[in-house]
Amino acid sequence: MAGCRPGSTNGILLPDKPREECGVFGIYAPGHDVTRLTYYGLYALQHRGQESAGIAVADGKKVQLYKGMGLVSEVFSGDQLNNLRGHIAIGHVRYSTTGASHPVNAQPLLFRYAGGMLGLAHNGNLTNVTELRSRLMATGSVFQSSTDSEVIVNIIARSAQNGLEDALVKCMIDIKGAYSLVIITENKLIAVRDPHGFRPLCLGTLGEGYVVASESCALDTVGAGLIRDVQPGEIVVMDENGLESIQVLKPRKRAHCIFEYIYFARPDSFIDGFNVNMVRREMGRVLAGEYPVDADIVIPVPDSGTAAARGFAEASGIPFEEGLMKNRYIGRTFIQPSQEMRDLGVRLKLNSVREVLNGKRVVMVDDSIVRGTTSGKIVAMLRDCGVKEVHMCLSSPPITRSCYYGIDTSNEDELIAARLSLEEICRSIGADGLYYLSLDGLLNIFGNSRDNFCTACFDGNYPVEVAKPKETGKYSLE
Ligand code: SF4
């Protein structure tokens, strides 16, 4: 196999995906090396955030914290892990969806309050953070970071006179939006999920202990068994008395982020009862049924389009081929979220395989197009390899709205599907055909659970209110 001719457009590509949010992990397991298990759990969740990583560990008397900027493997050395000792731990990997990319915003956050020490790691975005922060500051609160997670900590600390669980209940009544939290005190691990269940959070067992994580792949990695998902509106407390579940808020209409299945989550994870890989494969099958295309081969844009491309090939009978090769050692190029770094440093390297592609009519499957900055380059690469026709198939509906619940989908005016018609997008990327999976087709994959999802970035139905569009056409947070 060989790539296209030297000097062709193969190689340097800008990434064009929504940015993952954060990953959280927590463990209560006396007798186990909880620090190292958390380290491995964070490794399994690294795809959810690569800017910073941190671990807080409790031994019954105190909570210790170590965190820093970079990948899990860069932040922690053996010495740092050896110095964190205890039987309870929480961990966090972060990509900044609120708050700048700065060490002070790395998590877990650790505070001392009237009840002792409290560490917190958060996945999601609050939608009423501006109002809450102003209210807290007006009554004397000070903030070290620009994250909404610190607002949560402040609210908890102010309501803690009747105990932490009571404070959490009050906090959940106050805060709106998306939050999956893991909280550590000197002697407890607590997991909390917002009443809509936007972001995933699952619960497992490890011997006599417990593990919680954003995705079940982290449970698998540390040898824990999955019990169930933390329910929307539920608090789970794990300590020497075992596990206590408190259904604090009535679950509202569920709004699990459907993009977890389309792109974010690891394919081996189970989220809210569905295996991510199987859902992606089914997306490809449904897409093939919606758009019968006459073509010679189906190729994925690796790796995000691979499962759906297999499903498309199975349903259509068109052979699956690997026509694009990905350089697997470019993880760090995803770290910097600033626009400058996206344009200059964030390059996704792909190479095309002439022997597979030359003279073929190709169905190319990817999960989504966000700003439309890479698809045209990939199509041009295929043309350079002698491809006769390129039919671009996406396993998601067009992204036309911004997300306010913990995903960086870009501003609305940057989203190509919000600006251009289907025909215009097809022309702008130079494809012979462009097909998006329908929203109905996507939701039908989930059968009786089809109403349990947030689909706001496709249809503008925001499950938790965000401020109305301003004259700019953008939505903004309260
Ligand atoms: Fe997920 Fe889109 Fe809803 Fe955001 S708006 S939570 S990305 S489905």
C-alpha cells in the first residue's frame, strides 16, 4: 500500500469536531491502591479531555490533591502517585468548556469548609451560572477560578450547617443545566447527576468497594463491574456504611446527550443502557437505508466514522475498505482549544491509500461536520488518488445550534449547516453527494427510549432554557 503522490494535499488537516468536555472518576475501596486505580481510570477517560488532569485522595482524616496541565501521563509521575495515600479518590480530565485553559481551572477543586474538606470534579455546564455567581459575590463570596464548578462548591459550602447531603440537596435545587459530579470528603465519596441526565455517570463495584465514572470503559479498565447508571436527580453516597441512594429531585424529562453516542464516548462504553459501538453501527445501517447510493466501496474517516461505515457497508452490501489511514500519535494536537492553536497547531493527519481508492466510486462515512474545515480537504485527497465519485455520508443530522450543556460545538455562526443549505455544503466540500442521517432515523435506533435524549444542537429544542437569541443570531447563557 502507498499514499498519494508526494506534494499532494494528503496529510495536514484541521480538526472539525465538537470538543469533548470532561471525564470524572471516583472510587471508595478500602484495601485497594485507589490512587493508581484512579490514574488508570483517568487514562481510560483521556478522550474526554486532554488539557488538565487531577486526583484527590482521602484517608479518613484529610484530603490531598495533585493536579496539573497536560495529559494524565504528563501530569503524574510515580512519586506523585506514591505520595497520595488513602482509600477514597476522585479524578478529573478536562477540556475547558467554561473557564479559561489555565492551571487554576484544573480539577478536582479542593476547599476547606465548615464541615471539613471537600473536593469536587464536574462534567457539564451550568446554564444559570452568571446569575448564581453574581448572587454569591453580592453576599461576600470570592472566586479563585472562572469555572462554574467553583460556584457549585460555594453553594454547597454556604448550606452545609445541616450536613453535606442536605447542602447538596439545596445546591441541586439552585443550579440549572448539566452536571455529573464526583465529590470527596475525608471519609465519603459522593456521585451526583443532574435531573435531566445530560452527561453520563455510571456506578460499579470493585470487591466490597464502589467506583463511579463518566463511562463504563473506565470501570472495565480498573476491573470494576458495572451495576447501573446514576439516575437523573440522584445522589449516591458511598462510605463505611455502604452505599446510600437519595433521589433528590424528581427526574425531569430525560435529556441524555445524544452526541455521546455519535462521537464523544468510547465505543466500548455502555451509556444509559446502550453500547456506543452498536449504536454507531446501527446509525450506519439506518443511513444506508435512507440513502441508497450506487458506489464501489465504503470507507470511514478514521476513527470517528469507522463503526458507522461498517454498518453502512453491512446494510448496503457495498464492500468496506480502509481508504484513509490515520496517524495515531497526534493526541497532543487536540489539547489547545484557542482558535489560534486550532488553526496553527491542531492538525489531523490522514493519508489516503491509492491502491484502494483509484478509479472507485466511494461512500465516505464520518460522524459529523461542524465548521466544514476538513471535509473538503479529505474529498480533495480522494480526488488526488483517482476517485471517480465521492458521496459523503454523516451519521448525525446537521449541527445547526450551539450546545450550552458542556460541549464545545463552536458558535452558531461558525456552524456550516447553520449558514449553508445542503447543496451549498456539498458544493463547498467538492463532493458528488452529501447525506445526513435524519433525526428521526437516529432517535428510532433507541426504540422506546427515543424521547430520552437532548437533540438541541440539531433541532434547537433546548431542554433547559438558555437566553433567547440576540440580534447576532447567537444564543447566550443567562
Ligand atoms: Fe449533546 Fe447537542 Fe444536547 Fe449539547 S446540545 S447536550 S451536544 S445533544
